[in-house]
Amino acid sequence: MRLRSDQLKKLADEAGAKVEDLAEAIRPLGLPGDKADRAVRNWLAGRPKPTCKAAHISALARVVNAEPRDIARFVSEVRFHRGSTQKARLVADLIRGKSVDDALNLLNFSQKRASDNMAKALNAAIADAELADADVTELFVVESRVDEGPQIKRFRPKDRGRAHPIIKQTSHITVGVQERA
């Protein structure tokens, strides 16, 4: 679960909540004193550090009189997918912006190798949204990203004592869903 800073800022303005009020709500959750103020200012500015946890999102939602699903994006990641980043990005581009049902159908019928791990990440994000009581019929894919992972380096023995390198690519797949406004 990741915080949507633009939505939090809008709801805080509507509720009349100040930075101090939001910081007071997250102090008991492990961010003492001035750290809570700085964390809330960072989150409102869209900076991810310190990491905003699910408990923080729930506490912030209570202050602005909203549900946690209103200010959260549900993100899941599959790390170390054995396939190249370029080939996996073709599948990521295919589902970005689609509703969850359409995206799952596209992934089930796709011939690409990365579609299996993309479907795993999408199902995990949907399950995370269900835990936060989000309406599954209103979910859509807001983020689908593929980043480079480490390379696995091997070699192939060749004639006359030579060795040719074999580089096996890995990638990290990230899928995020949120409710349609």
C-alpha cells in the first residue's frame, strides 16, 4: 500500500486538517516528535521517505474523515523475474490504464513469458485492495512498471580454451491498482 499524496492533500484541505494534526495521529505509531512532522511534510510533497506504512495510512485517513482506500494505491512487486526487461515492458504497456478484469483477461490469453508473473503481481495487488475493503469492480491498473534486475553471468566453453559469456537477464515487475474516482 502506498500513499497518494495528492489525494491526502485535497482531503486534508477539505477537512481543515493541518500538518500538526496529521503528525499527531502518526506519533503513537513509531515516529516520535519532530520526525512525525517531517514525515507528514515529505508525504504531502510526494516524497516517499520515510516509508509510509499501512498503519500510517489508516491513521491519516481517520484524521481527514476518509477511508484508507481513498488515499492509498495498492502496489505489488515480483522481483527477479527471469526474462529481459524489454520483453516484460511489452506486457506492462499492454495492461496499463485498463480495468482489473480486462487486464487479467489480457494476461491470461497473452503468449508472452512475462504475463504469468505480471498476473501474479496484479492478483496480489487486488488481494491487498480487498483487505482494505476496496470495491474490486472499480479497480484499474494505475501503475505497471518493469525495472532492470541483476544479471546472472555464466560462460560457455568454446574451442581452443576460449570462453564466451552468457548473460541471463532478470527484471523487477511492479503493478499498482486504485479505485476509480
